[in-house]
Amino acid sequence: MRFELENNTLNAIENENIVGYIDFELEDNVLNVIHTFVDPSQRGKGLAKKMMDEIYYYSLNNNYKIKASCSYAIKYLEDLN
């Protein structure tokens, strides 16, 4: 499994297929997670959390504040505190 950023999307790629993604908006140094998706074949394996970990560390490494409009991302960020 590898992760690739393309435009405002983080893709999770396995065997050259996108099996999950996170869409986000970036404005005024604030990264807002707006949508997460995991292919049904990959659900229950922790992929959404791995993708959120990638986005979270991406935001830290780029000095972005992070917020969430997506319900999964909201819960992820609440669990960090």
C-alpha cells in the first residue's frame, strides 16, 4: 500500500488501484478534510485511519492547521485530544 497526493486528494493505492482516498481543501494555511472513502473490499482494515494519519502528518510537516468537515475526520481529530 502506498499513498500519493494529487491536487487536493490523498489516494491509497494497492496493486495500482485506488482503494481509498481523502479529499481536502486548503485555504489560508488551513487543511480541511471534506471527504473520506474506503473501497468496500478494504473496509475494516484500518485504512481510513492510516489515510488520516498521512493527512495529519502532512499538515504538521507543512505548518497547516487541520480541521474536518467529514464525520470520520471529525472523530479522528477528537480522538487525538
